[in-house]
Amino acid sequence: MDGSVALWMFAAVCGLLMLGYPVAFTLAGTALLFAAVGTIAGGFDPSFLEALPGRLFGTISNVTLIAVPLFVMMGVVLEKSKVAEELLESMSALLGRLPGGLAISVVIVGMLLAASTGIVGATVVTMGLLSLPTMLRAGYGPSIATGTICATGTLGQIIPPSIALVLLGDILSSAYQQAQLKLDVFNPQTVSVGDLFVGAIIPGLLLVGLYCLYILGMALLRPDSVPPIKTRTMSWGKLLHGLVPPLILIAVVLGSILAGAATPTEAAGVGATGALLLAAFRGEVNRSKLQEIVISTLETTAMVFMILIGAAVFSLVFRGFGGEELIQAFFAELPGGVFSATLLVMIVIFALGFVLDFIEITFVVVPIVGPILLLMGVDPIWLGIMIAINLQTSFLTPPFGFALFYLRGVAPDSVPTAAIYRGVIPFICIQLLMLAALWIWPELATWLPSKL
């Protein structure tokens, strides 16, 4: 087998995803259809599928992936307990009187929500409902207001605890083990979700800083687009009531991981429990709200795990058709070696972000290219953070950036869609600048994990 059938299968999956078919069933269905035709035509060995039951059982029983429903539950609870509303009110009271202060408040609150929930859609919708009307009434330009909200919402992709980092950590851990087997070496140290969480802290904070610098630059160059607002005086007691509880929860969840006192899965359990207690103390927990929380958590978890199962089927059939060997040989012959191979992967991921969701790219592309790049000596933590920031742009790039859709759904009709698209362009450039900085200085992602 020359592997060309595997490439046709990959192209078919991408085409069907662009047409809007469900990710999980597209991955598994297309792969099984190609496997059936290949078996009949004699180009596919069905014994490859004998490993499927073990793969599926390993996915469902993976302790690392238990963090997904727990972090989702933590985010849903905080979304429904009005934490964001109180946070934004507190930060606006502190910074709103400054030019661009309201936009910086949105960025900081979005960062705290990202560190509390890790869910992009929830952050964009919540900030859109709470802050967009206030920003427009204050005289903010529609483009910078919507761009700030969309970009801030995507921080949930890179700032831990991020569900994207949990999924990437699991995939890269498997890829790292595959690379070790092919090199016939054994190293008990492997890349973990905790490593990616730690590695994402400095790039995530730098990204927040770059967002704030852009807003400050707009305040200097075009002060009329980000004017100060009049805010009522707020007591320190109310300010602390809005800021301290979520900060304590974030500190407990991330601090326990950084200190080595808990795994990400254990910290996720602490976070979900802490979020429920926080909501209970605020009087925001009742039977109907708990039912909403459980159903929302179940729907998101079921979606993620169905995609994981579909991805397991796809990767097995792709390997059975010789696709992995074909791509490995292509990368080996590529001029420039590791540099060219990594650059090509980043360009492909960025281009796919215009038409595909981050989950689709994560489960279709990363399992294919991850083992090959790691075999070539790429640092797994650096690669994971680079991919995470690259995938973050997929939420902002038109025409199918999901953050754009989320905000369009809650934005008033007076805000044109073109303004939303224009508003995210500077933030896409900022994210690409962050990618370039990580490329030049890999220590931004690898230094902290090496110390901890």
C-alpha cells in the first residue's frame, strides 16, 4: 500500500465536516466505509480493527479524561451562579474610569473565567450579554468591543484548566509513547496534562498582556473608540465579595497541580466541588438549576467521548492504509528537516481553522502528525502549547470561527456582522505574534515545567 487511499480518506473526512456532518459519526463512518471497500478490494487488512475494542476500552477508562466532565461541570456551575456578572461589575468599578479601562476589565474577567471554566462558548456568550451593551452605550466602537469579547473568550483554550489542553495532553502522551516504541527506548517520564497546564501559564499570561497593550495603544491613538465610563463607587467589601471567592477557587485548582499535590483529574474534582459550594453559598443552587448543570455537563461530555471513539476508529484505519508511513516519509524528505516539518504542520492547522472546529482538528490532524514530529525530536510540551495557541485562532478566523457565531447570537442587530469580523483581525495577529515568540523562545513554554 502506498498510503494514497489514506489521504483520500482524510480528504473525505475534511469535506464531510465542512458540509456540517457530526464529527464523531463522520470520523468513524468514513473510516469504516473505506475499510469495508478496502477489504473487498484487497487493499486493507481487517486484522487492524482487532485492536479497536482495546482502544475503545482504553479511551472510556482513561483516568486523565475523567477531568473533562469535571472541568465542564465546574465551568457550567460558575456560568450559572452569576460569578461573571459580579466579577465584571467589580473590575469595571476599579478600571472603568480610565480610557480603555472597560475593555481591559473585560479581558481580565475573561482571563479569570477562562481559569475557572475553560469553556470558550460559555465565556463569549456570558461576556457578550453582560459587557457588550455597556461598552456600546459608553461609546466604544463596535469592532473593538466585539473583537475584545471574542478574543477574550478564546483564552479558555490556553489558560488552564483548559479542556483543549486535557485532550491535547492525552493525544500527545499516546504519541510520545508511540515515538518511544519506534525508537526502541523507554523513558518513564512522559508528557502529561499537568505538564501542558504548567507550560501554558506563561504564554497565556503573555497573551493577556498583549491584549491589554493593544487596548492601551488604541486608547492613545484613538481615544474616542475606547472612552472612559462613569461608574458608581463600590465598597471594598463588595469588591472583595466579587473577586476573592473565584480567585481562591482558581488558586486551589491550579495551585494543587503546580505544587504536585494533585493530578489534573483530582484537581478537577476539587474544582467542581468548590464551584458547587460557591454557588450554594450565593444561594444559586436549586433543583431546576442542578438539573440544568447535570444535563449540560452530560451533553458536552458525551459529545467529547463520542468524538474520541470516532477518532480511535479513524486513526486505526488510517494506519491500516499506510497513511502514517506515507506522512513520515514525506516529512523525512522535506527540505529543512524538523523546522520545515513543524512549520508545515502549523500552517496546515491554521488554514484548517478557517473551516473546522478545534475539536475536529485535534482529533483528525494531531494523532497523525504528533508521533512523527516527536520522532523527529520536537519537545512535546512546546509542541502541545504551540498547537493549543494555533487552535485558539480557529475560534476567531472567518467564516466559521465559533466565537464569532456565539457573539453574533447574543449581539444586538445594530452591530453588523462585518464589524465583528473586523474586530477580531488585530487579535488574530496578536495570537500569531505569540506563536512567533514561542517559536523563537521555546523556553516560554518549557521553562516552568522544567522547574516544577
